[in-house]
Amino acid sequence: MGRSYKGGVKMNRKYMMEQLMDYFRNNQDSLLSVKNLYEELRLKTHPMRNICLELVLDLVDVGFLKEVNGRFQLAQKDKFMEGVLQRRVGGKNYFIPDDGSCNVFIAERNAMGATNGDRVKIVQYAKAPLSGPEGEVIEILKRAKETFVGTLQKNNDCAFVVTPDRSDKDILVPYSAVKKLHNGDKVIVKVVEWPTETDRSPIGKIVDVLGASGENEAEMHAILAEYGLPYSYPEQLEQAANAIPAEIPEYALLEREDFRDVVTFTIDPRDAKDFDDALSIREIGKGLWEVGVHIADVSHYVEEGTAIDKEAFKRATSIYLVDRTIPMLPENLCNNLCSLRPDEDKLAYSVIFEMTDAAVVKKYRIARTVIRSNRRYTYEEAQAIIERFQQGGNEPLPGDEYTSQILELDRLAKILREKRFVDGALGFDRVEVRFDIDEKGHPMSVYFKESKDANQLIEEFMLLANRSVAEYIGKKQDRNPKTFVYRVHDVPDPDKLSNLQQFISKFGYKIKVTGTNVDVAKSMNKLLADVKGKKEQNLVEIVSIRSMQKAIYTTDNIGHYGLAFDYYTHFTSPIRRYPDLMVHRLLTRYLSGGRSVMKAKCEENCEHCSHMEQLAEQAERASIKYKQVEYMADRMGQVYDAVISGVTEWGIYAEIVENKCEGMIPIRTLAGDYFEFDEKNYRIVGRKTKRTYRLGDPVRVQVAKCNLERKQMDYELVE
């Protein structure tokens, strides 16, 4: 406030504006005349009063105040809302409301010490002139997490855990508790005391030491812990699984169909150990085939409510990082008892199809079976058989007596696949990045995993089985459907499709955003076909996928848009997915005439499984990103061809063509001009030179910086 001025107060216009706004915010129900305001603000001179009147009228013009019969009142009252706080570096925090309304800016001083992802209650201030909505956290409803992963930093008598997320505060830990630990150790810390003041750090307790930063084992465990995922299996449950007899009891065979004499085999990745699906095929008439999709009967070994089952539900899915699998079930179940290994009798849940030469399913049945796989194929081995036939080689290789069966299944699968796309299925065949790593987990080279005929053979019969099981329960019970677990995929949001159309138009492509689901899907497939082999392929595919909804588990069937199926579930991978185990148990119940289970509880389980699936996917992506940064750290200074994959106000992202490693080119490093972000046209433009860098443009980049802690790479443009 300014100096005293003849019994009143002297204020500049800016300060008086702040005083007026604060006064009305603190007296939201008051209806005040200008004379009242003069008295409240102690304005005793004509110049001060004139300025006050001008400002009040300005606040009316911008909608902050409203006039009622010559008096003035706050136009919008403070609003209380609940939602999630999203923290950003530099104190640029935003509140995401539950009601879907606009995000609200939360200054660091008003964040009440809330961390990223916390559920909070805020008061949104009455909107200030010429600014966006702003608010203040008044209550932290639920912490997003209480344990954090970070790096220990010791300095004299102080110790902190520094997290990779720069928006989080460092966590203070008692020095006496970490004396024996080393600087740079990767640790898990639990917060035991949250600060009540914004400038204080949380206080934590070290609950686990993962190892030295940079060591592969420590870093992979850190990624899992960061997402709250397990990185080891409870020893007592491993022992319980080891105690399960390997021999199949006689009673388990009595009511099962025996498929041990039918040609059966598995086709899996070369490094797989858990074989949870197998195929059988035999000719049962002229132009008529019996195809069996046999799935490991995990429900026989894992009874509901047991300790192993509870741990499996908690995990909900196996997790696949770059260099390891973190299984949902103990190893003896995953890799031995349940795995459909060759030359061993195995219990299975099967869908048996009678199909014509044209891949028309005449009828099918679901049965519990006992099978005996004749051979384990890798995808590469099966692919070699298919390609040899395509190139005119009709004779099987010595020792490969099941060539005819693989070729027949491949022929039927291709018909099923073609029909699926005619019906409106989407064809997202994303290239997956993989690494060859040494014995220490260090990436030596990058390669890409692509879906070939052998992969699609398995995919089509798994899709057919999943669809048929869902139809058997859902379609059969349409009038009074029993509670069931469905895998659903909602139709795309029209706004997202419009945004996609606007984006791809920059590259000369177009899609239909209106019409039937089949019309839209076919136009999307045409887009994906048109971009194949083009420099913008990966970029367009990523943006297209982001325009789609996420598939989830639920008891409410709305169909699967991406597959163009009215009914769909997950039945074929119970070793690695808990929803499949749920489906097996529901099938057993309903096939024996049991009543419907409670929908609310089943839906709650579905939500948990969907959530854990998303966490597992995030951890998998984080492990890939870490290995990409580690791989590129060995190539500092090298120059590569790249494509601009993202444009932001702080820089441009570029993806290297030969290995798909993405890094950022900070805008501050672009020499020769001041570059401005053109969000609408996905580009940055030089103010003087008009030089433009646009999404999808080819560029040459040099590797400038690799930060493993943050999984980030910086590139520099090479002119």
C-alpha cells in the first residue's frame, strides 16, 4: 500500500484494482454503492475516488462485477470443486475437475503441498479480468501415492531422495537411517509426514534399496516400483505352487473330452516359456474341418479365494519389460503345470469349431479337455513353412510332419481375417521396438517386431475363440443375460475424429468422420494402407491410435468397435491375464446351470483389471524408453536421418528413422531467429526468416544429450 495522503491512502491503478477485486471476493454477497467502496478503501481525495469509479466500471465491462440499481456485486461467486491436481515443472500446476469443465490454474503457493495426481478439493476464484480460471487447494482428499522411487543424495548431515519427476519435491530422510547407503543408490521411500507449508519437503522412510543407479536390475525394478507394480514374487506362494502335484488326478479326466490323439501344436515367440494356447485340426468330412482352440485350464490349479488367487488378482496381468517378464502366477504354474508343453498331458478349456473349406463356422462347442501337444513351434519356424509354400515348395522339410496342418490353418485364418476387415475391423499393425541385450542388460542393437502370417494365424483363431465364448453367454442369454466379463471398445469420439482429419489433411490424406461404423473404419484402414512406407507412417499411426477409445473390461457389453464384433471377451490367456481366469470360472458355473454372479462385484473386479493393464502398459513403455536412451548414450555425437514427430512451444521432437528413438530439439537451440509455436498448423515458424519446422518434416539430427534418470534425449539439428 502507498504512503498516507491527506488522511487517506494513495494507490496506483494496479494496486487499487487488486484491492477492489480482493474486497469483492471476500464479501461475495455484498451489494455496494461506490460511496461504500470509498469508505471501505479509505479513499478521501477526488483523484483516488475517480480512479476507483473508472476501475469499478472496467470490472463491470469485463464481467467481474455486475451492476444492480446503481450498486455493484461480484458477478461470479467462488466455486468449490473436486478433481485431480496435475503438477508441472516451475509451479505451473493445473486442477482437472471431475465435472469435465475447464482446467483451473493453481499457483504453487496455493497448492497446499499436494503432489501430482492427488485428489483435491479447491475453491475456484471469481474470474479475474483477462485471465483464465484460477483457484486454491483447500483440502487433499486422497494422496495419489505414498511411496516414491528416487535417487539418494547425501550431503554432510542431510539426506534427500530425488525423484525423476521434477515437479515433485525432494523427500527428506533421516541421515542416521541411510549412513550405510551410497550416494546414487536407487531407493523406494515412503512418505511418513506431509508438509503443511508449501516451502517444506515431505519426510520419508526408506523401505527398500534397489541398487546403484545405472545398474540394469535396479533400473528395471525402479520402473516397476514407480508404477506401484511388483518386482518379485512372494516366496511362500512360490513354495505353495511348487507343492502342487504335477500328475493329473484320475477324477480330473473323467468328464473331459480326450484330444490327446488329435494333432495339436503350439506357436509362440522363440523365448516364450508359458504356452497358454494350442491349436488342433483334423478333417471330419469332405470340405469340413474340426479346429480346436485349446487354452490352459488354470482354474483347475488356482482355486478362487486361495492365497495364489488373491496375489494373481492383485497383479491382474503379467508385465513384459524389455528384458524380463514379471508373471501373474508363480513360475511352477506359468512355465510347468499350466503351460501346454509338448509330449505332456495337459488340462485345457477348449472351443471346438466345425468349419467348412470357406472358413464358415457350422457349429461350435465349449468343453473342458485333456490334450497332448505334438510339437512346439516358434513363430519363425511356422512362418518359414508358410513362406516356403508361398514360394512353390510343396514338400515338407525332414522331421516336420505337420506342414499340411499349419498350411490349412493359415488358409482358414486368411479367410477369417479378410471377412473381419470386410465387416469393418480396424487394421492397426504397429511395429514394436525390440532390443538385443547383453548379459548385463545393456542394449546392443535395435530391431522391429512385425506381425507376419504365422502371428496372424494364431491371432485369428484366438479372436474367433474369444468372440464365440462371449456370444455363447451374451447372445444366448439376451433376454435375461447373466453377468459376464466383456472386452469392449467404444466408438471413436467425433471431436477426436475431426481433429485427426484436420491433422492428416496437412499430409494430403483424408478420412470419413461421419457415416456408419463400417464406413468410418474402412476409410481409416485406407489411411493406414496409404501411409505405409511413407516418412510420416509412424506419426500418422500414433495419432490415429490416440483418436480411438481405450479397450476395457466391463460387465456392460457395448461391442468391440476396433474388431467389429458385437460380442467379445478375453478367454485365451489365463496364465497371464486375470480376466481370462474370471471368464473360465464363469463358464464353468454357467455351463453347469449355475445362477448369475453379482454384477456389482464383477464390475469392480473388471475396473481393477483395466487399471492394472494400463499401469503395466505404461511400465513397458518406460522400459523401452529407458533402453532407447541407454542405447543412444553409446552414440553421442552421431548424426541420423529423422522425422519431426511432435511440435510444442518449448521445442520439436524428432524420431530417428532407423531405430525409432525419439528425442527433443529445444527451441532455444534453434539458431538464427526467434521461433514461434503455431499450434493450429503443427509447426514452429521463425519470426524474421519465416523458416518453418512442421510435423512430419524430414530432418538431420545429432545426439546431444542423454538423461537416463529422466529417460530423455536431446538432439541438435544438423543443417
